Amino acid sequence: MTLPVLVVSEWSTTTPETPVCGEILKNLSLTDADQKLLDAMSRTTLRCTELRSGLSIKVGQHIGTVNLSSLRLVIKPKIRILRAYP
């Protein structure tokens, strides 16, 4: 089974009501394994909250990929690095 992928920027909040990408979060919930993983990551600024309508994801200063049981979360830097070409 392929997990849905949600790509967000650091310093962002995504809820089931967020246009376009929020649709992925509708009706999702955290498993015990997900909760243990998030608890182990408690020093990061990644917060997943269960709502009646699905998951809310709040990202602070965190970049990387987090695999939950029902979702793959990819967090990209908010600032894009532009390369100077000669």
C-alpha cells in the first residue's frame, strides 16, 4: 500500500480545511505507534493534533520526512536557496 504524501513548508500549519492539500488529512487519526514516534520527537517543533475532521499538522523549525502509519509527511525549508550562475 502506498501512503499519501503531504508536502509542507516549515513554519506552517495544515488542517483538513486547508485548501488543496488539507484534503489528505481528512478522516485521518494517529495510531499508538504514531503517537510513540511523535513523543520521541518531542524536542522538535512538529505537532500533530487529532481533530474530529482529521489531523492538524503544525510545523516549526523542522525539515525532513516523517512516516506515520497513514501518511508520509515531507517538510521542506521555507526559504528557497537560489544559485548564482556566472
